[in-house]
Amino acid sequence: MYWADELAAAASGRQVVNDSKSPSGTVHVGSLRGVVLHDAIYRALRQAGVEATFLYGVDDMDAMDSQAKLTPDAVEKYMGAPLSRVPAPEGSNAANYARHFVGEIFFRTFEPLGITPEFYWVSELYAAGRMDPYVKLALDRADRVRAIYLRVSHVERTSTWLPIQVICEQCGKIGTTYATDWNGVTVAYRCMPDLVSWAHGCGHDGRVSPLGGRAKLPWNLEWAAKWGLLGVTIEGCGKDLATAGGSRDRSDAISREVFEIEPPRNVAYEFLNVGGKKMSTSKGQGAAAHTIAEVLPPEQLRFLFLRPRPSQVIEFDPEGETIPRLFDEFDRIAAATAGREVKGELPADYERLFAYSLLGPASDVAAAAAAFRPAFAHLALLLQIPGVDIAERMEAEKGAPLTAFEAAILAERTASARAWLDSYAPERARLVIRHDAMPEEVAALDAGQRAYLAALASAAGAEKPGSGDAWQGLIFRVAADVELPSGRAFGALYTAFLGRTNGPRAGWLLASLEPAFVVERLRAAAAVAA
RNA sequence: GGGCCCGUAGCUCAACGGUAGAGCGGGGGACUCUUAAUCCCUAGGUUCAGGGUUCGAAUCCCUGCGGGCUCACCA
């Protein structure tokens, strides 16, 4: 059974699927894995007839710890402040940095993928006092929290340490304060100049109530508190958190022993690697989510994450074969789902995989599967030949007019293929007419091929073929005249113009070039000594 | 050191309890019109190693070897 369906089958009662993200920095492709995975779980639950909701939390009480998007003068002022209190970048209408991030990054990557969770803002949970019961419990049971840190993660806290991060009343920072002495109503705190390396506190000493949004729980406690408050029953996490003794173990223990609530079911998922390395914003410049989204339509992007089991690493090299192969594999699964014969082994529940890859949960799976889809690499090639009517060619390949749905797929793939050619496509996928100089590969042509090129030059000079059809006919006729197998004839042509032994339909290629240049190049190539 | 994943044809990977497959590459052939298309032939691989469970294992369990990522400060 498909992994998401298996999960759904094991669920009983109403389910709450939750995922969250700290709204700092950019989103790279890898961080989309969790989002797509949670969406698939949510859809699987609904399909299994389980009542379910899908929540997505924005951790906007987290401290600003990435200065990439701040102007230099803002760095000193806002580094360490809660993201919900950092102003949005210049030119944005958003109320604050976190809101800007959600509007600019989240909505633009989630919505096109057909993913529409209910968003919530953690800062609002605190401000409304909804987190207060958990804040109090955590402070009352600080000894238990310290014991859990020590037992689960071997992290030793001093006996005065409290699981709370106060917002400094003087400078507004949350990442720099250290709190002690909970008396049931207030805590004492100091805003430390050097508590963390990335932000500087103002040195203020104070005493404040940690309730009502004046403080936040540290990460692991906040996670567990959200589970309790929102009734979360399923929440996966990346393997960096899921490791033994790691974040998830800590939060699970806190949930059980401090808040006395059974933690949600976990689905640990692997990363998406580029070149065998974990994606990071610095390493994966070209792999930012929005960049990849230009090359991969939503359904292929969903498919990328849904095809492997969550525990499997995804190797994604946008400059390699990954992208064209992804389209081909998608098309193969679509064909199989439509009941067509397909080569190679199929995954266990390929119809489910295909259905979950579709944009809309309510999509007509059979119709989508049966639709005509142009092969990606072939389309990319055709796009590079001047004067080709893509729509016409596709109808010819399909053998019937395209439906509106198929025309939309074609348009989508055309845009993707163009973007791919502009960005990641390897050299061998690119067609470059060697206008400036004779390709050196011409030296490899044999006598028969050179004779052919010379003969074609003469024939073309005399007949002046004006269309792709005329050229193509001439190419074959001259090949027959000099008794050269057509394959070798085409090879000679591609070598002379492209420096490679194969290429697009030669007649149309030559017809798109300057006639004088074509004849000249044919003569010159024929004259090159072996 | 702990955790997870991987180790299958030259390369990339699939199959995940029932006679080991595909794509690409390579080799051979067909084609007067999709020459990166289409079609046909071609890989004889101790599925890393060793043990175990089973009527039957690449597939489950244990051990070892090799590789990758990750955690151990903060979120």
C-alpha cells in the first residue's frame, strides 16, 4: 500500500496534521519536501474518510537570526528580536517581516502546488494567552525539563535556568535574555550583551510576567505546547530533528512528562540532496524553491517528493539528468495509470502515487492519466529549431487535435523546457549552430561523407531549396545519388553545422539558416582534409 | 560516539517474500522523410560479504565491511 494510505489506514478518530516553519531565510527545494509530504498525508486521510485538518504554523516568535534580508543599520537593532516585530523589507506592504515572508515565500510556493493548509501565527497564540497554561506548566516543572534535557540529550542546564525566553522590555530582543527565579507570577531576566554571538542584548535587568505574549517557550517546549494546544495527531519532521537524542525525542519527552500529553505520530523524512550534499541556501544557489519551480511544473515537483518513501534520500541535481528523467518517469506512471503497457517495474501503488501528484485533490485521475504529454527532452529540442510549429507537431505526434487540457500541459511544459534550456540544461541538450568557425569534429568525416557534402552544396546552389520540406527531400536525394546511407549523410550534416553527430530534422534546420552560409559551410566542410 | 539511509548490469536506479528489470551508454541491424524519432537484436549481473528465518530472500532478522547524510550549541 502507498505509504500515505498506510498511515491513513492506521488512524482512528479525528486527525490534525501539523507542520511549521521558522520564517527566516529563503526556501530551497528541500524544504518543500515536508510540506508536500504533510499534504499527501492530509489527502490520504480525507480519502480514507477520516475527518482531518491541515495546519501550518509560522514560528514568528523566533528570534531573527539571519541578517541576509536586513539592511546594515537594521542588523544591530533587529537581530535577536522576534520575527513578528521586525519590520518588513522595504517596498513590502506586510505588517512585519514574518508576514512578508509568508506572503512572499510561502503563498507563492504552496498555492501553486495545490497545498492550502490553515495558516496560524505562533505570536498570536502567545498574545491571546492561549499558550499561557503551557508556559506556567513549563515554569512550574522546570526541574523536570532540566532532567529531560540531561537524560535525553545529555545537555546540562544550570539549576537556575528556566525554560522561557523573555522579550526585553527595553530593547525588544528575545534571543538575548536569560531568565531566572519564577515565583508563580513573574520571572527575573537580564538582557545579555554576549549570550549569543549573532545578537547583542542591551544589558537591561527586569522582572516581568511571562504570560500573554511577553515571553516565549524555547523551541522544544514550544513544539510540544503546540501539539497540546492544537490537538496535533500527526506531524513529521526532517531527519535532523528525528535523530536519537535529538529535538524530536526531547519534545516527545516534554510532551509526555511535562504537559502529560501523548505526542503526535511522527513521520521522519530524509533530505533532498544536491550532489550528495544537504541543500543549504549558500550551497544551493540555483536550487531555491522559486527557481526550481520555474523549471518543474507543480505536478512534477509533487511527484519528485511523493515517488520515494519518506525515509529515502532524494538526490536532486538540477544540472544532471534529474529533470528530464523526472518528466519521463511521471509520464510512465501516468501511462500505467491509464492502463497502457509500460516498460520497467512499477512502484507498488503507482495509481495512488499518480493521484497524489496531481494538483487538485478532486482531479479526474483517469482523464489526467490518459492525457497526451509531450516528451520533455524532445520538446526542448524542438523549441530550439527556428520555424517549428510546436502545436502542429504535437498534434501530429498524438494523431489527433489536442484537448484544452492537453494544450495547457503543452504550454506548461514549453515554459519549463525554455527555462531549463536557459538554466540547467547540459551542453549536449543545447543546440548551437557553429556560425563563427568550422567545428573541429569535421576532421572525423570520411571521404564518402565529404563527397556527399560537396554534392549537396552543388545541388543546393543550383536548386535553392526554400523550405524545410524541399531541403529534406534534397538531402535524401543527394544521399541516394552518391550512394551514401542516409544515416551517414545526416551525421555529416550535423557535424558540419553543430559539431555533433545527431540533431533535429536537418531539412528544417538548414532552411532556417542563411542560404549563402549553408552552401559555403557545406563546401568548406567537404574540403577539410581528414 | 548515537541515529537514519544506501551498497543490484559500464553509469543512474527500479523491483521490497515468489523464476533479477528499466533508462542511458556501448555494440549490431532496419528506415526516401519525427534521424536525441520509430522498430528489431545485444548486458548472461555469486543483487557488498557471512550467518539465520522460510517451501521460497535482492526483498525479513543478526553480524561485519564500505559510502552518504545527520545529531551531540541554538532554533
